[in-house]
Amino acid sequence: MSQTLDLNELERSAYREAQQDGLADALLGLTLLVYAAFVAFRGPLTAICVLAALLGGPRLLAAVRKRLTNPRIGRVQLRPDKTRHVLPGVLAYIFLVAAALAIAFAVFSNLADRALWYRWLPLFVGMMLVGALAHAHSKSGSARYPVFALLAAAAGLVTSLLHFPSPESRLITYLLAMGLFLILAGAVLLARFLRSHPTPAAEAPDDNH
């Protein structure tokens, strides 16, 4: 009896399996905290930290997974996204979000008001997170990513509407809040993953008893 295999679903299943440890979520949260530090302090050291987070994040994720995740579920080899395929979509999404904000400002306020653009930065960053999380959902089918995306957009809107003493403090608050949430969510997912996937050595019965 022949059976048709859905290769896209198999790939989503493999990606979902690889993401169940929550480490990618925690790394995204840590990156947001680094960005918050950069906005707050704006010095050479914080710039180096941002660069290190961008360049070293994937390597750190792979190293931690090699130690914690792979011994439990094996190594899941995922097909990497091709930059020439992903980058145009990312740029188009950023342009659409910026254009939507510009149209709203032109209709309801003053498009040239820089303070207005600064005020709505949390919503803009939140929509960037929505795009990233929507991409993760399309690759994995995991139900948590739409929830995270909705929270990112809602938090961005609320933070943009609230009063803050400065544009920087508004953006820093948003980055800290979302960063800490993603780190906490990643820690909960990791704890659940480690509990439900003990290492083979831990599963093996003790011959002495």
C-alpha cells in the first residue's frame, strides 16, 4: 500500500521537535535585553555586546543544544533558510509596517513629527517581532508562536500609548518587558523539556537494584 508523504509537514515536525526546548525563545529574549542596554547606555561596549549577540547567538544556541538537547532527542538537521529567499520578504515586511505607520501619521497627525515616530517605536519593534514569530510558526506549526506574536503587538501598542518621561524610556521598557517574558517562557519550556526527556543514562535501570 503506497502512502503519500507530506514533505513540508515532515519538515515542520522536525523544526517543531528542535524548538521544543525553548532555547531559541530565551535567546531572542536575551537579544532584546542587549538591545535595551544599547538604547540605555549607547557606548562602544554596548555596541560590541549587540554585535556579539547578533554574531554569537546562533553559535551559543548550537553549543547549548549540543549539551542539553541533542543527547535527549538526537540532532535534528534542519534545512537552513536561504538568505536570497528570506531577505526580500523581510525587507518587504519592514517596508509595509513603516508605510502603514506613515500613512496613519499623515492622516491623523503630522508625518514630519519626529517625536511621534519615537513614540510609536515600541509598536514598530513589536510588529517586527510579530513577523519573526509568524515565520517561526509557519516553519513549525507550534501554537505558542501566534500567542507570543499577539502579546508582542499588544504590548507594543500599550507601551506606545502610555506616558513616559522620554522616548528612550518607552522603548527600553518595551524591550525589557518582552525580553524578560521570552526568557521566562524559554526557561519554562526548557524545564518541561528536560523533565519529559531524560537522558538515556537517566532512563536506564540500575542493575544493582
